[in-house]
Amino acid sequence: MAYTYKYPKADHTVDAVVFGIDFDEAALKILLIERAREPFKGNWALPGGFVEMDEDLEAAVIRELREETNIRLSYMEQLYTFGAPGRDPRGRVISTAFLGLVQPGHIAIQEGSDAAKAIWWNVNELPGLAFDHAEIIKTGVQRLRSKISWQPVGIELLPDEFTLSDLQQACEIILGRTIDKRNFRRKVLKFGVLAPTGNVRKENYRPAQLYQFDKKRYALLQKQGIDFEV
Amino acid sequence: MAYTYKYPKADHTVDAVVFGIDFDEAALKILLIERAREPFKGNWALPGGFVEMDEDLEAAVIRELREETNIRLSYMEQLYTFGAPGRDPRGRVISTAFLGLVQPGHIAIQEGSDAAKAIWWNVNELPGLAFDHAEIIKTGVQRLRSKISWQPVGIELLPDEFTLSDLQQACEIILGRTIDKRNFRRKVLKFGVLAPTGNVRKENYRPAQLYQFDKKRYALLQKQGIDFEV
DNA sequence: CCAAAAGTGTTCCTGTTACACCCATGG
DNA sequence: CCATGGGTGTAACAGGAACACTTTTGG
């Protein structure tokens, strides 16, 4: 039985649902590539590709992202595995999707050789998508939304130094609703994982205090099973 | 590139972390099989096996469970995909693990041909396990614990008719701590997804009201995004 | 009448929500 | 001095946690 299943075999791929925030447009963005080859040549799709034989799944996503877009993630986690027969016209392809986040400083896309082009798309204005990638993205957005209300995910979408207004705006963009400023600040400061850097950001008006995220303290609190609700 | 990856290919398997509650022992149990073949012949492992080419991942788990144990699940969801190179001595094997729950009436194991034998093990007293199955189980237990505090998962581990004490005991076994009876009852009744059947269970002492779960109402409330905390 | 499990309310406390004004800066 | 975003406190409310006794049955 089992042991005799040598051929035929399914292919295994990875796909990346990569989120970034565009503060100018106040929009949640997702990274898509225009497919350079069949199937679905010319259509938009998630970055991803085939897993190599001696390569971890996570490593495969990172490699594919580098090849196709040269982007650097600040966070990544496994999302879900999509394996319905027929989801890929080439044959049986099982794909493990990952959720990735990038900081604004690293959203610049350096085009690689694999993909014709890579572009950030507004999550609410997506084009038609190849394969079952629309479903994968839907799953990714759900995960991101549910995650942000109990983990400081917003941090991974911000630069190293950020103002509390930045953080609030990130959360608002992801959740798609406004949050009360005073309540928000009280909550995020309560845990003590945000530390003022002493620097301020001067833009047009009153300067804003810059904060950084204390990863060590967060890891410590997380180990104690403390919740982080926003 | 990608398109040229025809051989070699990884194998793809599914594994099932199946939970059941043993009310006599007041213990959370997990279903394991003794492997009938190499590798790890004679060791204990999760039920599972290779995915067929035209078969959904979920269908593969259900089939393997039927072949190996003939057990019927009351609930199933995808857990995580384990794909580290070297996790299987036979070569590259990527495995998608599922979490399954069975009701007490269906915990009887009818041995199949594939597995030497299948046995329910106390989650706290597991034997040495084949492959990376110890890690998979750990992931499964975490998921079950986190799930039970916001979804009526306990239901799936109980018979169709049950008392509130049964439900509470199920939650206590999973969470590994005691719960206040009055608070528990108030909470689970508040949502209106439990309906008294009118029957009572007479055992030794005072008879207990039997309840059933209103799946329709639950689905309705869930669609409205209502939380179910225990 | 005793043992054992079923069943039932209230109080306190914590955390969430709602809400409006002053401050610092640049132009 | 005006426009703009930065920054702050309090009061009402809801939900969670802690807590003990009465009821029903079988033996």
C-alpha cells in the first residue's frame, strides 16, 4: 500500500500572501505577480513556486519571493494547504500558502527573472486571479484580521520607529474601521512592549513621539501566556 | 524553472490527530496505530497515509481512517502542514495534518487491514512516536485547547444528548483545569444553542436534564460573527 | 437520613466603551 | 492666529470571577 505510491505523485508548491500597508493611500496592499508563462500567462497570481526536494517549505517561499520580487519579509507564518484536485490545470498540485508581512521600508520591488512584473494591489480592488488564488487571499485576509486583534501584528507592517498614530492607522486599515485614539493608546501602552525612542518625528505640525517595539519583552510576556488585544 | 520540476517529487501524506474523551477515566484520548511496516515498524504513529492523485486532502484522511480504524469523525479541520526534509526516512514526504473529533458512541475501533492495531492513548501518557508525530500531536493539542475557548467544540466530543455536567467535564478535561459550575452554565446557555430535550438521565442520584445542540441556530449566530467563549 | 450529583443568584472587580478639549508646531 | 495632527482623563456599563447552599434521588 502506502509504500508503493511512487508514481504518479502530486507536485508541491508554496504561495505567499504578502501584505503591506500603503500609508499614503491608507490602504492594505497585497503583492501579486503577472504570470510570465502558461498556464494563466498574463494573469495575476500570488508569488510562489515549486518546492525543491531538500528544502523546507518556509525556505521555498523565501526563495521564491527573492527570485520573483526580491522582497524581504518581516514576518511569516503558514496559512493553509490547498490541495483540491483540479485546482491547477497542469495536474495535481498541492500548495501550502503562507502569510507574510513587510515593513514600508522594504516594499520596493526589484523585479526578478521569473515573473514578468510584480505589483502591489489594493486588497479591495484585486484583478482576476489565476488558479484558486482568490480563495487563498480571502483566507489570508481573514487570518490577518483575526490575528491583529490579539497579537501586535501591526508592528511588522511598520518601520522600526513609528508613532502611535502610525500604529493606530495600520490597525484601522486592516480592520476596516476607526478606533478611538485614547482607548487605543491606553491599550497598546499598557503591556509595556512599546518604548519611546526619545526621537520625535517632525512633519507639518506638532512633532510626534517615536516608539520602538521591545521584542524581548514581548517574547517574555508571550511565554507567560499574556494576551494582547487591540 | 518551476514548470520543469517533474522528477523527483515529494510524496504527500495526511495524518489525523483524532481526539476523543473517555468519561470513565476523565481523560482526553488520542487515536494511535501500531505501525505494521517499516519504517518505524512496531512503533506508534498517527493514522494516515498517502494521498491519491484524484483525491481531496480531506477525503484522504477520511479514507485512511476508515481503512485503519473504521472510525467516524464528528468534526474535522486542517491543522498544519509538516514538510521538513528528513522528517521521513523514506525520502521527502510532506504531510498535512488534520484535527478530528469523535463522539463517545463512535469510539469503538474496528481494526482494518493496514494497521496492526489501533488504540486510544491518554494524551498525557503517550508512547514514543514514529516520525515527527509527537510534534504534530503537540500542535493538535494546542489547537484544540485554543479552539474550545471560543467555539462549542465540546459538543463534537459528546453524544447527541448530554447533560450540562457532561459538557463541563469535557471542557475541563481539555483545558486541564476546573471550571465554576454556575459560571459555566450561565455562559453556555446564554447563546441559546443548547435546547433541553425534555428527557432526563437517571443514574445513581438526582436525574439530570438532557440537552441537545441546535446546529442551525449556531450556524446562524456564527454567520453574524458572534463569539462563543467558555 | 445519608450520600452524591443537580441545580441556582449575587457581589465585586476588571476591562471596554464612549466622549471633548488643550497642546505644539509651521506657515 | 489659524490649521493640523498630537496628546490626555473620566464616567457609565458589561462581562468575568468568586463564592455556598438547596434539591432530588437511591440506598
